[in-house]
Amino acid sequence: MIIIHAVMQVNPAHKEKFLAEAKQLLAATHKEEGNLSYELYNHFEQENTYIMIETWRDMEAVASHNTSAHLTGFAAKAPEFLTAPLDLKEYITENRPANNL
């Protein structure tokens, strides 16, 4: 399983545009094969900071998502509403039963 945290610094003057674009991205991504979870959270302590937490079945699903029209379209518009480069962190976990922690 692949987990990705994408931290985004949003220009407060363009927050509504960001949220509208993110809503469309979330809806399309939830329909993707291999997507287990894709959610946007507002950082509690850092104003205008949002975190997209993604969970994917495997790297093939991530690769497909990275070339999807909805993600490339969002990325093309991102300079309009982000004030800093996207901060991405990727984690790869082993698939094993929960009782074997």
C-alpha cells in the first residue's frame, strides 16, 4: 500500500477557487481503480495549509493517477492558488493482517 501526504500552502485570496478545484479532484480520484482513500484536510495549527492524504493499492495506481486528466488539470491551475511548491511525502507499507502488528 502507498500513502502520500501532499501539503499545500494556499493563498487566502484564492482559497475558494482552490476548494472548488480540489472538490472536483477528490470526486474524480475517488472513482479511480486502486484508490483506497483520497481526502483533503485543513491543518489545525497552520492557517491556509491543507493536506491531501492519499492511500493507493500499489505504485501502478499512483502512476495512473499522476497522468490522469483531473490531476494534471489541477496541477496546471495550482500556481493560481498555491503560495509555495507542493510538499510531497510518500510512504510504502507492507500488506499484512492487522493482528500481526
